[in-house]
Amino acid sequence: MITMQDAVKVVKKFDLVERKGKHLFYKLVWDGETKITTAIPNGRGDLHVRNQFRNQLHLQPNQLDTAVKCTFKKSDYIRHLREIGILPEED
């Protein structure tokens, strides 16, 4: 499980853009194009959507764990997204 606070910490660490609504929505915009979207349900305590959240961010379980612990940084996330083909390689 993951708490709402930890999920918000991860998306803010990765500089995802926030849009409030029924849930907290976040997106990664790259070169003017939305590449990643995720939603975090409002509420307190543990979220039962850990795998869905992790999949929306295209992370492996250990990557999400290290992102919560602060050792998986935005630069690591961008490199990972490039490796799996979500983001283009650097010029």
C-alpha cells in the first residue's frame, strides 16, 4: 500500500503538473505533449491503488519504493522513461 501523502510526494518530486477535481490529477508534459497521467484519490490513510498508481507512472515496484524513500530522483525517472520509450532520447 501507499499513503496519499507518499503518492503526492512522488508526483511532486517528478514535477508532474497538478489539476484538482474529484481526485488529484497529475500529468507529465514533455515538449508540450502530455506523456503520463495519474490520479490520486482524495482521502486519508493507505490507498488501495498502489499498483494502478505505479503502472500509470510506468515504474517497477522497487522504483516506486525508492521514489518514496527519496533515492529515486526526477533525473532517474526521466532516464527510466527514455529507456522504456515513453520519452525521446536526448539530442
